Amino acid sequence: MNASPYTRRHALQSLACGFGSLAFAGIAQRAAAAANPLTARLPHHEPRAKSVIFLFMQGGVSHVDSFDYKPLLAEKDGQLLNFNDARKIANSGKREESTQRVMKSLWPYAQHGQSGRWGSELFPEMARHADDLTFIHSMHTEGIAHGPATLFLHCGSTQFIRPSMGSWVSYGLGTANDNLPSFVSLSPSAGNGGPRNYGNAFLPPVFQGTGIGKAGTPIIDATIRNLTNAKLSPAEQRRNFELFQELNAEQLKKSPGDAELEAVLASYELAWRMQNNAPDVLDLNKETEATKKLYGIGESKTDNFGRQCLMARRLVESGVRYIQVTYGDNTANPAWDQHSNMPKHKDHALAVDKPVAGLLEDLKARGLLEDTIVWWGGEFGRTPYAEKNGTGRDHNAGGFTVWLAGGGFKPGTSYGATDDWGHLAVENKVHMHDLHATILHQLGLDHEKLTYRFDGRDYRLTDIHGHVVKEVLT
């Protein structure tokens, strides 16, 4: 057998070149990031997903009326029993009970799909996709009121000003499309934290979310502000932009390392590119009638949220990393907040059920669900008893359900459990910090390494908490 001409000397020389290439790649990436903070970055580990669509059900969907089946509620319906009262505990700081009337689910349950996941008649269209969904029934979070809980859901803190999750994702991964924002919030609400829920806080301003529309107004009328200029021709706009860039470059020479100035200049460049690309992405008229029908567009009850969901699919298809779609309004009581009128849940369910199911079906048909995480849920759930002996349910941060699909989450499964009443998470409890850590993990980001130094300490989305829930991953 002939000896191989590839000697140890050759191998070391080749490896040395490889080390040099790796070093150069790292230097080049840092240089590109300095020139454009949104430049795509290498993840910490191999990702299973490229992007996230967060379907935010503002106000708190009742888990015991939707996906957390509790037969005991029907058995004990109407009985007066003692429950731990989260509001009293929040006020006194110690465990307190109150006597409440048990309320059964207003909608009957059935098992769905080959997986046999339980779902009520509140969401029949979503239930058809039970075999694609990963249910986490043991969620718990911080904050008993909407404001703190909503901020915690988005930013990992109930009161301090912290970057939103989409901003952390943008900071960690950069953009996958230089012509579009990395983080978009569709129809954000002005209440319960408002812009802080898609803000950058102390991260460079370039990582803040781009809001399109606002909650409570038709998305068909929404666009990115100042996206077009009807007064100047494209040629005139280009000349002005090029002159503007020359002046900006001179200004930057006088203030090297100015993060805020660099972010402003980068935003100008992105805005210019967006003028030539975003209108096409946001134009739903390019979709077929069959696709629009899938989302419920053209039907009075589903048209608005259907447009939001279809817009989300177009954005994720175009490389946007993080898209939040809010179903809510700008009134004092958020959409799903039924303290005294649980039947109102049905109206909201009719508005979102078909569009969400259409989104799942469309993403799957296009091969996008494999590397897109769809996350559905609210800031908390609702109590298994009637509030003040009435016809609604109070807030419940101690136990509730969210579901996820795609992006390497284990389909057709459920994880964790609340107690027999659906009141408190008791089995395989998953804190909101844990959910954040798990979603970041699927994007290739280590939540403990995704940090930013500010005011002398390193900050992260999950603070000093959180662990990856590997049991829900494939």
C-alpha cells in the first residue's frame, strides 16, 4: 500500500491556515457589526429556528376554558370553596385564602388528533392542529395585574426598564434581511407598558422594534410611518440621500464610537432600503384569494386579525427575526380580560381562531414552520372560580397554558400540569424566564451568554434565572 503523501507537517500547516481563517472570520464579523450593528451574527450554537412569531393574546385567555381540561370543575360547579387568593397574597405578602364559587368551563372539551390533546369548543380551528402543537400547562409568572405581568412577559421584569425579548433577539442575531427591520410589532397596544414592550431600553436604539399600526385600529390602514415621499421623485430622493450620507460620514469622523449617532445613521440607511422593499412585503394584494380565505380575510369577524397573521407570514418569509402580533385594544380592559362576562371570550375566539389556524397551515405548507417558532399565549391565565361570585374569572399568574409550534418544539405533546382545579402549576413548573430561555435556545442563543454591560454590570433577558426546558424539544 502506498504511503499517504499527506504528512503531519502538511496537516499542521493546513490546520494553522484553518485557525487563521476562523480568526479572520471572527474579526470580519466584529468589523461588520461595528459598521452596521444589525449585521447578521453567528449564534452561540446550532439553531433549530431562524425566527419567532409571537401571537400575544392581550389580557389573559382562560386556560381552563380552552386547553387545560379539568373535569373536577364541572363536578364541583357552583360550590363555595377556599382558594389561595393571589391578590391578597400580593397585598399582605403572606398566604391568604378566600371563599370563591367554583365555575366550570363554559365550553365542552374533546380530544383532538392522533395525539389526543384536549381542547374546548372555544378554539375548534386551532384544535385541528393539535398534532403540531406543544402545550405547556404549567406556566407561572410574575405580576398579578396586567401592567407588571405584560412587562414581565416581554421584558423579563415587572417594573424596571429592560430591553424587550425581540430587541434581545435582534441584538444577539442581527438581521437576516438588510432591507427590513429585524424586529416588528404588529398592532402594539399603548397600555400596560406600551412601547416598552417592544423597546430597546439600554441596548443601542438600532435594536428597538418597529411598530406597525396600533391595537384597536384596522391593520388594513396601518403602515410604517413616513415610508413614502410623494413630494419628491425617486431620483431626487436618491440624490438627497447620498448627500445626507456624505454629511453623516463627516459627522461620524468627529465623534468616533458614538453609539447613539451610529444607531441613528444606521436607521437612516435602513429607512432608505425599507422604502424600496417594505411596501412590497406589506402588500397583501399580492396573495391569492385562496390564501386570503385561509386566514379569514374578507370575513367580518376574522378580517383584521387574519391580515395581521398573513402579514406576519410575509415578514418571516422575508427574513424578519421576531414578529409580535397583538390581539388586543387600547381600552382600560384588555381584550381577554373578562372579569364579569366570560361568554365574551367567544367573540374574541371567533376573531383569532381561524387566522391562527390559517397561519399554521400556511407556514407548514411552505416549509417555514420547521424553522419558525409560533408562540401563542397571554401574560397569565384566569382563575377556576367566579370572581366575586359573578360571571367572570380573575387574573391567574400561578398557573396557565401556552402553546408553541415549529422550530424544533416537540409536536403533539403536553408538558407540566396545574392542580386538579387548574389554579396553580404543580407538575414540571415552567416559569416565564424558563420559556424565554427555551425559545432563545432554539434560536441558537444561550440565555446566560446573551448579555449586555450597562451601568457596571451584565444584564440579560432572564436576569439570573431561567433554564432550558429540554423535555419539550425534539
